[in-house]
Amino acid sequence: MSPTIFREGGFRFYFFSREEPRMHVHVQGQNGEAKFWLEPAIEVAQHTGLSRREISEVQRLVQEHENDIRNAWHKHFPG
């Protein structure tokens, strides 16, 4: 199960259930995908197929929606 947190700018932001405990978010775009750590700071964990411009845009969106992502994480992964 991979619930969608939100969609914006042609990207889908979502979690994979039971992947790993460190807070992170996955992002799917038309040209590829990425994973961003939220802790200890927001940073790219990995990416495939996305341009530097797309990575920068996605990182900006992760920063802009950080509280929404964190709240969704705690709701989806209680405890």
C-alpha cells in the first residue's frame, strides 16, 4: 500500500508502507522518481530519471509541505 499525501506540479508525493522507520517521502514524476529524507534535514536520498530542475522543484515542494508530510507520516505510521 502506498498512500498519496498530495499531488502538485505534476508530482505525486507518497509513502511506501513498512519500508523503513526513518521519516521520508517518495515522489513520482512523469520522468522519474525520488526519495527525500525529512530527518535530520530535508535532503535527497536517491533519484532516478529526474532532471536537476525537477529535483530542485520537488525539494522546494517537500520543504513547502513539510508539516503536511510529517502529519501524514504520523497518521500513517502511528507510534
